[in-house]
Amino acid sequence: MRQNTGFLVLASSLVLAGCATVKQPAKTVSTEAAVKPVKVDKNPYPSTYKPYAGVPTLLRNVTIFDGEGGRIDNGSVLFADGKVKLVGGAITDADIPADAITIDGAGKFVTPGIIDIHSHLGDYPSPGVDANSDGNEATSPTTPEVWAEHSVWPQDPGFSRALANGGITSLQILPGSANLMGGRSVVLKNVYSRTMQGMKFPGAPYGMKMACGENPKRVYGAKGRMPSTRMGNLAVNRQTWIKAQDYKKKRDSGKEYTRDVGMDTLAGVLDGDIKIQNHCYRADEMAIVIDMSKEFGYKVAAFHHAVESYKIADLLKENGICSAVWADWWGFKMESYDAIPENAGILQNAGACVIIHSDDANQIQRLNQEAAKALADGRRLGFNISDATAISWLTYNPAKALGISDMTGSLKPGKMADIVLWNGNPLSVYSRPDKVWVDGALLFDAADPKRRPVSDFELGQPGEGDVK
Amino acid sequence: MKGLLLACAALVSLPSIAQAETIAITGGKVVIGDGSAPIENGTVVFRDGRVVAAGKGIAIPVGARTIDAQGKWVTPGLVAGFSRLGLVGIDAVDQTNDSVARTSPFGAAIDVAPAINPDVAAIGVSRVAGITRAIVAPETAQSMFAGQGAVIDTGIDADAVTRPRAFQFVEFGEAGAQEAGGSKAAAHVYFRNALAEVRDYMAGSRAVPSPHESLLKRPDMAALVPVLNGQKKLLVHVESAPDILAVLNLKREFSKLDLVLVGASEGWRVASQIAAANVPVIASALNDLPENFEQLGATQSSIGRMKAAGVKVAIGMINDNDSRQAQYSAQYAGNLVALTRVPGASGLSWDAAFAAITSKPAEIIGMAGEIGVLKSGARADVVLWDSDPLELSALVTAVWIDGVPQSLTNRQTRLRDRYRVPTEGALPKAYDR
């Protein structure tokens, strides 16, 4: 397994690779032709994802965590045509389509599909060889011009493990954290496709990755360039935001302007269309970033790897910013030294938004277990946190921070039928997904080897098709 | 541990009492750790740092202090099967990271024992997770031989090393190939040459090659003497099925080698051969990604299948946050139990899973009956849990190491207590301690 480093190691090895083989591309992305754009296509690589066929299905006799903090014991979930139809205790025969199949789930649990807001699957796929290392464009401290989707390898075997073991149905793929502004993220449906576009979550807003702290200053300081300090981090960020404000002004003036791919993204952030997903460990740095966001008029959707959020839970609540955290990663680098396992619990108790994320091809397979640990640690402090609330950390809360909560993330009529049937309480170490549906299509079934994806990479290799 | 405690003048009276006292933990669900089923309403008695008896119907010695464990679980302390615990303060802060020596001229001679630092935060974090012992190995750098690893305890005292130089650690597979010059073939030559040089060295000074002719330094040769003659275990990191078979074949040439495989993500593919060679495995539990080309067949079912084939197997965490997340041992074991409910998968029974993080690593490292088990004569490493120790919500409520009660506070609990309410009060948080 990889060591958990928040991509510290990968970032530094990439930098070397970049030095050896890549010429500075920093400004080449700006188109030189100063043509007046008639209309900017904001979606030039559109999703071609189409839900697969499903059958109307009734899950009965199940314990339901609805994703928004609700729990229904001995309940039923009905879905058809790719959408959730009914959720509750009392579903009458009249509600059930004639062609529906019924699954009796006595002893089993149902949750919305699990959402990982922080993944690098596809960008740092397995096998993790240099040739596949496409997650950090570590050649300039600000690369808002890169889009993570242009690195996503849709054959990453990690997608299948995340589905089968973790019940992951949606995930955000982020650029790495070598850069202050790492580029655009993309939200995917966890459904294999021949193309990246075939996995793209239709209608999901874009995000942009930013990073505080050690990584940018180390990567660029080592090259003898700015930033080499935390104050340098802020200075480069602020200068860049000033340019973005200027660009936006020109763009909005209706006059001719020269398009710039990176500035398009930053202006999109200032427009409120692109969500900031900010890697930031330390409480004091988060507080500074909050002020920076106000200085330039944007909003941080979530601080990721926010191991010190517990120190400023009140500030995060006041500013409506989620903390995407691990249950118990700590100590792998200086800025993770103050991580405590009660981070999520203290945040929840303070009324701040909690998300459990992975940043890891292994732990994405057990986000439910990570939530269970964080829940237990929070309860030990005497906080009254329900099981159902802990499930919201993996479902509705990440959906909100990604801007897709009107489509998925909870079991509400009309939403996508992204559903996991667990063979026991998902907060137990002994439970695993029994079945996973995405948009109502059964794409994993523990009892049916044919409902288990095998990526092109694994076909014809040792262990292919093995129950992983 | 004892020596150090006695050296602490201020503490002399306290631990002496603890040592002399007989403690009987009664009424709990007792797990022996040897793979047998938990015993309801069992008793564990320990005295002078050793277990006196454990099980059902144990007589409580006169004068024993009784601790009521009703509703609780009583187990041996967990043994981290493969780790770098105690060698690293913060991984990415080089000065605190003693797991690897990138420019040392030595390989096999490196001995982690004097570098074990019981003050690193990872020791305290592991202790409150019920880890009381750990198998600790160095990492390789200039040579495929990493050096000599130790068995340590996680006690709060300064004397952490239970058994220094308990084994030699060597990298085969992709990492070994890299360190031996660039190919797996070169690694096998390097290894054979090293043992040949050790033979010459053992044969006497006459045959010892000059420093110019030999690849190994003299301290490296000396460290490998007990490996060659089978007195010291050789832990071999290897992942792929073909590489595992190539390592098992070494026994044909070097019949005395006391081999232990580490990692072995594809062990399931050659489980019967491993069993036939009678070589135990400290395996990665949940590796299931083709993270590199030597782990294409990695699966969570590997341990279950190896066990079913008759391989002695323990859970270890090589290259998996091994400097600080030994606390995952119980979670990994629990996941192997979960696999028994997944069609087509292979896992472990609860009893076997618990043994894989207690008695099995102890047996494999040559400390059977000494650690990782609640049997008469074993070191009194005892842990009380509020519930099933493999479950994610389990809480450790008491820990004894060598019979000495341990603190359950650490740096993390101190930070937690300071920030339970995050807002500042009458004074800054810095005054809150």
C-alpha cells in the first residue's frame, strides 16, 4: 500500500520528472489570437454518461439511513426509471409497479451511494508507475489552466474496488497539492466507461483545487522560486486573484479580450460557478484563507485534509465551510502533527459541516468504516451524534459541497437512485456492500460475479476477476 | 521496562508495588489470543510482570487485587506484525525519521535497537489502541539488506526494546532489485554473493576477502553470520508469486535459513508451496490493488486462502503507514472477518483473525508464549476493552505492559481535551492544560 502522505511523496517525485522532461509550459496555454469571443463554451468536454438499464426495485425490511440524518427502521425503498420513488415505512401495493422486483433485506441496511469528495483515482491510478502519474502539474505554483479530467484514465482498477468494497457511486477527482492553484476538478459517476466523458457526472459544477501550507512552498522553494514560505504562498495567491479580477472585468465589459484558459477558471470561481476545494491542514492557515476569500469575493466550499478544523469549529460554522477530513490520519508531516481522531466529532458538535474523505485508493474502499471510527471517538467526548448523522458525512454533506445535492446524496423521491444495500450496519467493520445501484442500474452484486467490473488493465492478468 | 522504572527515583515505590502485587481481572470475556474462542466470565491473573493463569475457573490467589471486568473484554496486548514504530517522529521531518539510512555505508549491520525512541507520538497513539508490542524493521537504502530489526514494547517508560536484533530484514522483489543494481536477477546474485562472503568470513581470516574484493563491510558480514547458520530469522519482503517461489528456492542452497515472508500480496497464488516449505508469512491484509506489477494479483482474500492452505500467517503493515498506524491492526483483522460473509471471498474466523494480530506474529518472530497470548508464563501485556476489540467502536479502557499499568493519555488526548470546546475562554488556549 502507499503511505498516506497527502501526496507529499508523489508531489516531489513528479517535480523531478517535470524538471527532467518538461519545458516550462506556463504561458503557452494562453491563446495568442486575440479574437473577440462571441460566446465562450463553458462545457467543451461534455458528459456523455447515460444511466444503464435498471428494473423497478423494492427493498423491504431494511434499516434506512437517508443521508440527511434520517433513520427509518424496518423501512422500504422503491426506485424505478433511475430515480428514487418512495422511501419510508409504509409503501402500499398500489405504489409498486407491476414489474418491480422485491428484495427482502431483513438485517440489511440501505444508504445513499457513498460520495468521496477527495480522490485521485484516474489521475494517480494503479499501477502507480511514473508513466501513469498524472495528478500534479508541478511546473508552476499556479496552474488554474489544467483540468483534472484531462488526466483521468478511465481504466483505473481502483474504481472497481471503490464500488465493490466502498459503495462509492460518485467521486470528485482533484489535481494534486503541489500547486497553490492546482486546476479544475471533475465529478464522476463511479461507472466504468471507455472515455472520461462517459463517466462525468452530468450537470455537476466544476471545482478548483487550491493548496495551503507545506506542499507548494516545498515544491517551489526547492526550485529556488516563489513561493518558498507560507507568506510567499499567500502573496502568489493574492497577486493571481488580482489578475483574475482584472480578467473578469475585461471579460464582463463586452469588449474584445484575449482568452486565457487559467483565467477562465479563476473568473468562474469569482462568478460563483466553480467551487473552491482547498487543501489546508492548519487552523491558522484556514483562517487566513477565509479572509483571502473575502478580500477577493469568492467562497471556499470545503477545506480538505483539515486536520486542525477542530480548533476553529466555530469559525468554520460561521462561514458555512465544510471540513473534509480523515478519521485518524496524523503525523505524516509537520502540518498533520496536531491531528486528533475527535476532529469530526468536535466539528459536528459545534454545528459545522463534516465530510469524511479518502485521498487514497485504499481508504476510499472503507469510508463507512472511517466514519464509524470518527463517530465513536466523538461519542466518547459525550457528544450525542446519531449513526444516521455519521452517514451524512459520506453522502449528503459531500454532495452539498460539490453542488450536486439536488441530484444525489440522499434518498429522497426524484433523486438519482444511487443506492447501497449493505449486508449489515455500514458502521460495523463486519459489513460490506451487498448490492450497489447507480441511477437505478445494478452495477455491483456480491452474489453475482457477472455484476463486478474488471478494468481493461486487469483483463488477462494474474488475479483477473478475482473477488478482490 | 523494569530496569528503567527502578531507575526513576520518583516512581520507585509505585512500580515496585505494581510488580509485587497480584492482580486478578475477573468477570470479563477473556481472549487467550491463541486462536481459541473467547471465554465468557473468565479470569486473568498476573504477578511480577507475568501471567499466572488465564481462562475459566481460575482460582484467585489470596491477597490478589481484583479488578471487575464484567461487560468488558480482556485480551493480550496486540502485536504489530510488521512496523517501523518507534523509528519515526514525523515521517516528512527528516531529522525525526530514523527508519532509513540513505547514505550509510552499512546494510545488514544496521541495528535499530539504539534508535528506538519511546517518546515518538506514535508509541502513545498505538498504546491507547491496545498495541503493546511491535516488530520493528529498518528500511533498505544502499543495500538489499536493511539491517537488524527489534521487538519493542509501547510502554510509557524509556526502555522500549524487548528483543534487539531479533531478525534481519531483506528486500527482494522490485525494491530489492532496485537496491541490488537494477534487476531481480542481480538481487539474487547479490544475495548469494553476500552469503558466500559470510561463509568465507566464518571460515576464518585466511579466507576473508580484502575490503577491496568484498561487497559487504565486515560488520555486515558479522551481522549475517547468525542468518546463514539459521540462528537468526530472515524476514524477506516479497510480493509476487514468482518472486515468492524464487525466495523459497533459496532454502535449497542455504538450508539453514530461517525464512519469514513479509508482504506477500500474491501469496494466495502459491499458498500450497509456501505451506509445503513451512515458511510463515507476515502478510498485508487489505492490499487489493494492482498498485505495481508485482502485486497484480493482490486480493483481500490472500490471507484467508493462505491460512486455509496451512500457512502460518500474521497481519503486518509493510509500507502501509507502518511508522505510526499500527492502530489499524484490529480494523484490518475485523475486515478479514467481514470477508467470511462475502460470497467467493476468503477471510478468517474471529478467533483466527484475533490470533493474527497477537499470538501469530509472536510465534513467527520467535516469541511464542512470551508475548501476544494470555498463558501462564507470558509477559503480562493485558488490555481491557469496552466491547469487541475488532469492532470500530471499541475503546481500550486499561493497558498493562509487563504487568505495569499504563497511562492512556497521549499528545492527541491532550489536544482533544484542550479543544473539546473550541472557543477561547477567559485566557488563551495556551493556558488550558
